[in-house]
Amino acid sequence: MQNTVNAGAYSFKVKNTQRPYSNDFTVVRIVRLVQRYKLAFPQQDEVHCVVQCTSTSKEPNMQYFCIFSGTGKLLACNN
């Protein structure tokens, strides 16, 4: 599903302001789920994943490594 991340207990749709470089994307693979407080504070947990921009985005087929918080906030992104 476009702009959606599913990993373990986490499933969230990424808001438009939190997309990597404003691109629509699909998750290619989940690299790692970092649970810091056993779901007690989901904003502290991280989802590390590789995403690929869709054909309708500004950079079609570009892949980025992204880190999202457990609540869907984009913490880091690079290619």
C-alpha cells in the first residue's frame, strides 16, 4: 500500500509532511524494528526500512533508507 509502513505491532500511514522528500513510496523491505520500551512509549520506537518511490512521485523508482518513529514521524532519510 502506498505511503504505509507495516512492521511488527506497527502499522501507520505516513502523513504528507513526513514523506521522504515529498515522494509517494512503497516499502521495499523492513530492515529493523527497534523497540526501546516494549510498546510502552511507541513514539520512542523506530522502524528502519527501505522505500521505493512510486511512478507518480517526483523521483520514480528512487530508493531511500528511512527511519520512522513508532508514530510515523520521519526521523532520517538518505539514499
